[in-house]
Amino acid sequence: MERSRREFLKIAGASAAIGLGAGQVMEAVAAATNHQAAPEAQVAHQPEALKATRWGMVVDTRKIESAEQIEKMVEACHKEHNVPMLEEERHRIKWIWETHFHNAFPSQATDRVSEHLEHILLPVMCNHCENPPCVRACPTKATFKRESDGIVMMDFHRCIGCRFCMAACPYGSRSFNFRDPKPFIPEINKAYPTRMKGVVEKCNFCVERLAVGKLPACVEVSDGILTFGDLNDPESEVSKLLKENYAIRRKTNLGTGPSVYYIV
Amino acid sequence: MLELALKGTKKYWGLLAVLGGIAGVAFLVYLYQLQFGLGITGLSRDVSWGFYIAQFTFLVGVAAGGVMVVLPYYLHDYKAFGRITIMGEFLAVAALVMCLLFIMVDLGQPMRMLNVIFYPTPNSMLFYDMIVLNGYLFLNIVVGWNVLEAERNGTHYQPWLKPLIYLSIPWAVSIHTVTAYLYCGLPGRGFWLTAILAPRFLASAFAAGPALLILLCLIVRRFTRFDPGREQIQSLAKIVTYAIIANVFFFLCEVFVAGYSQIPEHTDHLKYLFFGLHGKGVLVPWMWTSMGLMFGAIILLVVPATRRHEGVLAVSCAMVFVGAWIDKGLGLISGGFVPNPLHEVNEYLPTGPEVTIALGVWAVGFLVLTILYKIAVSVKEDNAGVLRTRVIKG
């Protein structure tokens, strides 16, 4: 039994070498070995990568003066992530967008909001919940929470497009590719993948930038409105801001535990 | 037994041709959807499920409704239903075929469908829905086919079927319960976030399923030599009566809780559906029609004289079926998504291609149903003849 198996392997190896050519076999083996060093392992070894145990964001609404400030964030984000510019309103993809206080906080809005809050637009995006309902709903684990730092991520290649996550998200933070987005991307950023039709996408807290030591694209252009950091680190800038100021989160009554705070 | 489906009248083949034609046209439209994406539908980032998923939800109910003939016969030994259990089971098969097709046409990446099996995720309700729907389809095919074959051979069905038959009864309840759980466990959707959603689904299922079955019985009697029986139809009518009353009662419970508590997250969806919100309300006439149909049907079904009159009963059953279809097939899904989580009102209406594809799926379902019913009815029709031949041969 043992001998015949060894013989089989020999023959199989020989025929593979003949069939493919030894060079190709070596290449295949090399590719397989490379593949084992998964991208995530490489990311972990990046010395300059930014690390945290729970990434979070603070939006200081007091610093918001004009809609242009928010639009700048949207533009930076959508350019970075190859988000298409679709004409049709109902097909639009939004990772971060601007909205009124009473839309961002429908159950918290009162009839007497401060004049400032009433007039400005707030940036809204995925809240990277501690207890994300979208992750619970996904039937393929295509959306998942990275345990190391709490970022809720998407595997665009595993998503079957059932859109259960969109129904589950209480913040409307997810978008679906109702058509092929590629023709509508003004300028493709080769550092980030484009998507295909039929999959869901959303803000990823710029994991790809954190991995190379950069802050999220929106934070960089936010004129100090957005602060990004480790919520679990008491010395981080976000923790300090939250210690000194009163901040609210969207729909906390749902138990999702958003990681995006708004100082009002 | 399949050969019975190959011998039929011109009418039978004509019906198959029409259904096949609709399905064929719809398939071409589906190819277009496959190529372009779901953008050909009226769906949006706010109303991300629509006509397809609503049809799916409604048809899970029709499938579960089949148990209303199986349960009295096998659990209560109500002999009269023995004549028509096969019709309930085959209706469930056809309905489940449509359910699965509706899920398929709704997927953005249908080629990746098997990812649900490759990466099984027990925290997702869709995972369980896949199991219960396929399981119920399997149970109904196996049970229905074997019992019918035994009937054809003039023997008792094999004993190993018994546990499967018993299993199919709670399984029917499970398919609609799990389907309700798809919706009622989502934190941000006030319209669905109610413990009574699953009972409500079941009530409407046990009304719409048997109502369709009554209509099918009347059609079978009209066009074949097999009579499902007056007692059978009348018993089904009583089931429909109780179930539609329960359905309306559960709905009124919803209206009370939302209306009296006046919590906006719950009232806004009902307001949108029945009165319109922020000046938008495409579904308002539909919802009132649905209510009118269901209330009207209750009156016609409760009054013994109108229930016993088969012509009126047929109308009542059509009213129940259409009323429940609007309620679940139009209102329930859209109503849950409007207003959206940011309290904006972005309405949804299915597009032409979307409705065509949906019609195609219905056509496939009725094609399957026609073939299965043809087989069942042929067995029932031939039974007497076959017995006679045997006696002569013997």
C-alpha cells in the first residue's frame, strides 16, 4: 500500500514535470509558498503601521463652519477608495457623506437644536460598531469585525450581494453596486481595489492607509474636525477629547456601540 | 410516474406553452439583469430589498400553508383530507421552487451563492433559512411522491415515510418563522422589530395558502375528472376563515402598539403605508385595498350562507389571496425601509424588467405546479381504471 502510493507520487510528479515543464512547476510551488505569507501577515510586519486595540473617531461639530469642509472629506475618501460618481441618485455609493443633525440623530433631535447645529451639515459614515448588526446578518462572513482593532471590514470577493447587511445596518452606512462602477470612477487609484457590480461596500476606516502608517483620508483633510485614534488608550487624542467634552453617538439605544463620537 | 406528465390534452400542453413562454421571456430579461446588475430594478441604497424578496416572503407563506391539509389528516386522522394532501404537498413544492428562484434573482453575485455553504455562518438567519427551505422542499418531494406512488399501486405507503411526514409538520412552521426572523431581529427597523411578526406571517400563510388551494381544487374539479370533494373544500374554507381573522387581529395589535405608544420609529412606517409621509405615499391605495379585501373576505367567510356557496367562496378566497399578497408582497418590505435610518423618505416602485422577471418566476412555479398536479390528478383519475384492469387480468 505504502509502496504503491510512493510510486504513484513519483509518477505523478514526473508527469507533472513533463506536462508543465520543470520551470513552471517551480513557479507554481513558489507561488504557493508566497501565497501562504498572507497579506495580513505582511501588514503586521510593517514597522510604520498604525496600531490600536479599538480605532475610533471623534467629530468635533463645533469646528464645522461650512459644507465645503465636509465635501472635502467626501472627495478625499471617494478618490482614495475608487468610489464611482453615479448620476442616478438611487445607485449612489457613499462611504462618507454629509447630512443634517436631525437626520444623523433622528431620535435625539429636538425642536430646539442650537442654532449652530441646525445650520451645519455633519459627516456620517460607518460607525465600526463594537457589536455590529451587519456582521451578525452576513451569511458568508464577507463582512467581519477585525478583532485586533475593531474595524468592520468587507471582503468584496466573498460577498454574494444578498444585501442582508444593508437591512441590518441602522445607520444606512452601506451601499450596493447596482451596476459596474468602473466606468464612473473619474481617476482610478491603483493602491486600492475597484469593485464589481453586485457587491456591498462601505467605509473601512482606511485600513489600507493605517497599514502603511497614514491616517484616514478624511481625517487628513478635515481641518481638525475629525480626530482618529485608539479609544482604548487613555492617552490617545480621541480619549482626551472625549474626557474633556460631552459627545454623543448615533442610536446608542440599539446596543450597537458605535466607534464614531460627535462633540456637540 | 413522470410519464403521466407527458400524456395530456391540448389545453394542458397549451397551458405549459404559455407558462414556458412567459418564463422564457423573463429569462432573457434576467440575462440582461445579470449583465447590467440589479440597477435595472427600482431598488436603491435606501430600499435595498424589494419586489423579489417580498414575493419570496409571500411564497414561503404559501408553501407553509400546505401543512393545513397535511396536519389534520396525519395528526387528527381527518380522513377527508386524505384525498387532497398531495395537492397541499405539491403546492408547497411549487411555492418553494419560486422562493428559491426569487432569492437567486435577488442576489448581486448569484455565481457566489454557494459561499453560504462554503463559509457556513450560524449567526446569520439566512443560513437557517437556506436549511429550512431546502429541507422543506426535500420533505415535500419525498413524501408527496412516495405517497402518491403507493396510492397508484394500490398499496400503503412505506413505513419509513411516517417520521418524515410528522417532521414535515413542525418544519412547515419553521420555514415561515425563520423567514420572519430575517426581518424582526434587525435593530434599526421599527416596522419589523416586533415579536408578533412570525405569528403574523404564519396567520397570513395559513390564510393565503389554503385559499389558493381552494381555488386550485375548484379548477381541478372543473377541468379534470377528479373531484377534490365538497367537504374538503368547506373544511379548508373554515381554516382560511380562522387564519385570516387571526392575521387581521395580529395586524390590529401592531396598529394599537404603534398608535397608542406613539413612538415615531414604529408609527412612521405605518403612517407612510396608510397615509403617506412627507407627501409621499405610492402604496397608500394598495394598503387600503388590501385592508378592504381582507375585511370583506372575513365577512363573506364568516357568514355561513356565503361560505357554503362555492361561487362566492371562490371570490372570498381570491380576496384573501390578493389581500395577503399586497400586505406581504408590496407593503411589508417597502414599509420597513421607508423612512430610511436617517428618516428620509425615498420611495420604491418596481420597474418593468423587475416585474417581468418576477412574473417569470411565478410562471416557472405554476409550470411546476401544473406538471405535478397533472401527475397527481392522472393517478387519481386512473385509479379506478387500473383496478378494473387488474381484476380482469387476475
